[in-house]
Amino acid sequence: MQTTKKSAKSSALSNNRPDGVKMIEDAKLERFVNRTKHRDYAVDFSIPEFTCICPKSGFPDFATLNITYMPNDWCVELKSLKLYINSFRNKGVFHEEVVNLILDDMVKLLKPKYMKILGDFNVRGNIKTIITAEHGAKPLSNSKNQH
């Protein structure tokens, strides 16, 4: 099959795309109405590519974040969560601080019945760090984010 100039041109990569850097800079957590209020349930997120900057050394830190929450009236919109999480990639912040900051921001937005954030940071300088922060009473025992 012969490729015409028109079809070759239409299949070429385009620089016409959203500005990801700007989208991350402008990141704002968003929510939507919980449509399943008649029962309690857990929502689990695993974010395996979290990065931030060590404020002491300036080197990048890498972690897997595990977020579990039990919605009340609101649920977090996933694209906004992705952009918000990516906004930390150039911020100087300690492990303990960033896990608690994310918890505070999400609790403020969602007002969940329960929320837990576990930051499982990669080894740095022969030290493994795991930070856990919680809000509310533990309602479910079958959630995946139970460490």
C-alpha cells in the first residue's frame, strides 16, 4: 500500500498538545458528588511515581503513595489528583511534611469519613522511610492500604 503525502502528514507527530508543565503548575484538586451514599465503601489509589525534592540536599526523592478514603459527600476527580500529585516534583519538601500536606489538602476538599495516606519512600542513604497519616476513625478492615 502506497502512502500519500496527505496520509503521511496526518500520521506524523504533532506539537499541537496541551502544555503539561502549565497544567501541573495550575493544578487544583477537584471533587464530584458521591453518588453512592447509601453504603460505606473504600476508595484506594496507588501512585507509584511520586517525586519531590529533598529540601536539604536538592536531590529528588521517589515514593509510592497509597491513598485510601471513605467518601462522605464528595469524591476526588482523578485527573486533578494526578496533576496535583505531579505538582510536588519540583518542590523542596520533607517526607513527613508532604504526606501530611496531601492529607490536609484532601481532607479539606473532600471532608471524608476516613482517609489514610501512606508514603513509601525509596531508600536514600541506606534509610527506608514510610510515613503514614490518617484522618477519622478506621471504618473498614478489608481495604488494600492496611499496613
